[in-house]
Amino acid sequence: MARKQSAADAPLRLDNQICFAVYSAAHAFNRVYKPLLDRLGLTYPQYLVMLVLWERDDVPVKDIGERLFLDSGTLTPLLKRLEAAHLVKRTRSSDDERLVLIALTPQGHALKEKARAVPQSILAASDCSVSELVTMKDEIVALRDRLNAVTGE
Amino acid sequence: MARKQSAADAPLRLDNQICFAVYSAAHAFNRVYKPLLDRLGLTYPQYLVMLVLWERDDVPVKDIGERLFLDSGTLTPLLKRLEAAHLVKRTRSSDDERLVLIALTPQGHALKEKARAVPQSILAASDCSVSELVTMKDEIVALRDRLNAVTGE
DNA sequence: TCACATTTAATTGTTCGCAATTGAATACGC
DNA sequence: GCGTATTCAATTGCGAACAATTAAATGTGA
């Protein structure tokens, strides 16, 4: 019984787990982003929120949450920190008082220009062609969506 | 100038970011794992630590950290919780008193049998062939390692 | 040998991430 | 129109994740 590791254990080996690959890759990205985002005064999740708002602002918290798969327990304090940093303004909708609309401040809009340098630095760190990255991204998104389908979106 | 979105903004669009694909996939995995791991009384990072220990225990905290890319700030409290759950024992090495060796308790060893059901449930949720998953995993690991090389391992 | 650097865990403080609950506003069903 | 259900954000509590610091043990060089 040659046991490089018992064959029955293969499914439990760390190096065979795609989830660990994804989990550790996410952390690796975070570490690359950290120094770049420090210059913008943002954390990575805050950067994601800003990406959403740079596409379209004056949107309810819920919309941001659906886009990023985050809930109000995460977003409420994060958005308060962005407000404290004068990057966004939070106002109750007059149409529907349940909604809190998130709008960019002038500083929030302006930060977009400084942020343009970030994606190219990440691309360089990836040490990979754009087309390869696009292919991988699409595969990962497809996997993510299949996983989300199981847990009920 | 048809602007589906200004072309200059493409690098900043959320849907073009591979890092967000990875980030959101990691969360999606977490949500699938949650109910499975609840039955084992583990969180996902705790499960990763147990995977490492099921391969080989009686190892220092540092070894676990290198395997999972986590530091003592994360692992120390996590391991204390595993100890409180009677799954591991933490003892100072007599050879080198700086080291804290992590060993499985009998309950910790026994939990491995209950854990064998987990990977197949994940595979089912992935709705994907094993070979496709292996290919994706290898690509993601390669990307992760290139990113880690940039930040100095 | 003895000063000094390195290694290792632990600690502290800040920020996510999420489950569960709360409370207010709105929608709906009859 | 009125009671009930639903929607939405905020809150609370717990467990990561990591930077920065601390403290103890070990290794190294002169």
C-alpha cells in the first residue's frame, strides 16, 4: 500500500480544493491591491463600492448590495466610512423613505481619475495576457453563478 | 459617440475585473459550504486548518500559516476556538520554546470521517465536471502564485 | 561570551462578512 | 380603508483578516 497519501483522502487534500484556490487567490489579489488603494485612501471592498458608483450613483444601498453580493450589515458601516471620508453622501429617498440613496460627492467623482492607474498595475502583477484573464474571469463568473443558483441567488 | 459606457472607463467597470470575479466566487463558495460545515461545527477557515491537520498534525502554527497564507493574527484566535471545541491541542515545543505545536485530539481525528461528505456536495453544487474544475483550479493557483511573487511571497 | 539580530506567537485595533433581529415605510388582500 | 405582509436599512454579535507592536526564545558574529 504505497501511500503518497491514501487515495481515499484525495478529496480532502488541500491542494485538490478549488475553493481554496479561489480563497487564496482572493487574498493574493487583496495584498496586491493594498498598496495601490492605500494611495486612494480606500480598502478593497470600498474600492468595489466606488466602482459601482462610478458607473452610476444616486442608487439605493440595496442595488449596491445586489451588484456586489453584500448585505446591509456589511454595507451600512462601510458606506458610513466612505461618507466620513467625504466621498459619498447618504440621503433618504423622498419617494420611498425606506431607501437610502448613495451619491458621489465631487471628491468621490474626482477620485475616479486617480483610480485609473489601478487596473493596469493589477494587470502587470497578474503577468498574464488580457485575453487569458478575460477567459478565466468568464469561467470563474460562470462557476460563481452556478454556486449562487444552488444557495438561492 | 455611442456610449454603452465610455471606452476609457472599461478598465474600471466592475464586470471587467477578474479580482471581483474571484472575490465574489470565494463568497459564493462560502455560502455553499456554510450549511455543510455547520453540521461539523466548523467555519470555512477552520475547515481549511483541519484539512491541513488531517494531512499531518503536530505542526507549528507557522507551518499552517504558510500553507494557508495566513498569519498568527488570524490563526491564534482561530486555533484557540478549535481548542475550545476540543478538536486540537496546543502545546509549546520542548525543542524550541518559541513554537506552538498543533495536534489533533481524538475528536479532531474522528471529524475527518464526517468531513468526507463535504467535497462531493461541493462538486455537485459546482455543476461542473471534475476535469474542468481541476483545470480551473490549476489556472487560478498559477495566477495566485504569480500575484504572490509580486508582493514578495 | 555577550551584544545584537532573527524567529515565533500573541496581542491590539480596524475593517470586512454575515446571521439574526429590529423598526420604519410601503404594498397587498380582502 | 384596514390589517397584515413585505421591503429596506440599521443594529448587534461573532468570526475572520491583517497591520503593527510586543515579548520571549534562539541564532550569530565579533
